[in-house]
Amino acid sequence: MEVAVTDLTIPNGDRTVFGKLYAPTAPGKYPAIILSHGYNGTNADFVRECRYYAAHGYVAYALDFCGGSVNSKSSGSSTDMTITSEKEDLLAVFDYIKAMDNVDSDNVVLFGGSQGGLVSALAAAERADEVKALAMYFPAFCVPDDWGKKYKSAEDAPETFDFWGLKLGRGFVADAQTIDVFGTIGDFKRDVLILHGDKDEIVPYSYSERAIETYENAELIKLEGEGHGFSMQGGQTAKEKVLEFLDKVTK
């Protein structure tokens, strides 16, 4: 299927969210998938996935979170970015994509990797009756625990500080410490697919095991020997498994 790729900037209040839209060129209404990058990532992290899904009959949109990366093309500063601000960006994108003429509004799926997986899971829980399904690569459900261990309270964190190459504000810590991941994500009752490597040193595999106990309709695929960020072979397998999942839930 022939695919057109275009830049698409979506408003979210006083912020603007930049992303890339990948869509079949043939007229019609298509199911859609929205792809959310991980910490300090960009839409470019999912070029292969987007092209693949679009070529198989999906509208795919990958965004840059506002302040989500040193390379983000969206507005905003990284010192203002929080998990909650990213969730707000994603929900604005969801509403926009859902309303597009070439999108089947009943079949919009959220997808995220790492922190983008956490954000997608929280967004899906908030819009449990609207999001069709949820797929994630190694979702960072450990974020609140990690920041709870790092600082006893947000007041103990510097006003701004560098973390893994991105400058954060104290607000990121304050927000992360308030998120009750496993008390929230189970509000989403529809189909969930998680792919996670058993050698992940950033997000322990056990967090995904706990997630599928929390969700009502979830499958966890263990990728043997894969870490945080899949190898070419692991990425190919993951991409294909997600397409199988998309075809199952939307058709």
C-alpha cells in the first residue's frame, strides 16, 4: 500500500505538538495508531513502525512530546515536562487524530515505548471507553518507584537538574511521585499487548508481569535476551507482533 508522510503540528492549549503522519494514499477511513516515544526520544524513534503499519492499512502518527527531548520539535521546555504534561499532549493528539476524515474514530489504538508506554497506559485509563486498544514496548511502570527511591520528597530535588542528558525541573519529580501506576492502569478494560525483553536493565521485566495481572485483557510477550531498546531482530519480531494485534483488535 502506498504511503504519504507529512509533518503535522497539533495544538494543545498554549503548547504545540509536532509529529509525523504516515497514511495510506488511497481514499477511505482507516484504523489509526498513535506512537509515543520514550524519555529524551522523538517521533523518529518509530519511523520503521510507522511506515510498516501505514503500508498495512493504518494511519500512524508519531509525536514529539513538549519538552520531551533535547531534539523535540514541539514547543516547551524540558524543565516544564512531566508525565502528566506528556499525557495531556497525547490526549490532545488522540482527539485530533480521531476526528480526521481518513480515520475510523472507533478504531484508534495507543502505542508507546518506555516512558511513552507509561504515558500511553495512563491516557488509555483516562479514556477507557474511547481508546480501542493499547500496545507497549517495555513500558516504564517503574518511574514513580524510581523517583521515590531517588528523593524522599520532591523538595529534596534541585530546582533544575540534568538526568540522562535532559534537563528536568523539580516538578517532574513531584508529579512522578504522585502517580499510582497499578491503581490506575487497570481502569482500561480493553485489549493490551506488552512486549518486554528479559534482559532489560532500565525497566525490570517484573513490572510488565505485574501489569498483566492488573489488566483484565492483557498479553505479555517475553523477548529472550533483549534489553531496553530492541535489537534489529527483536524489533522486527515486536513490530510484526503489534501488527497481528492491530489486525485482531480493529478488524
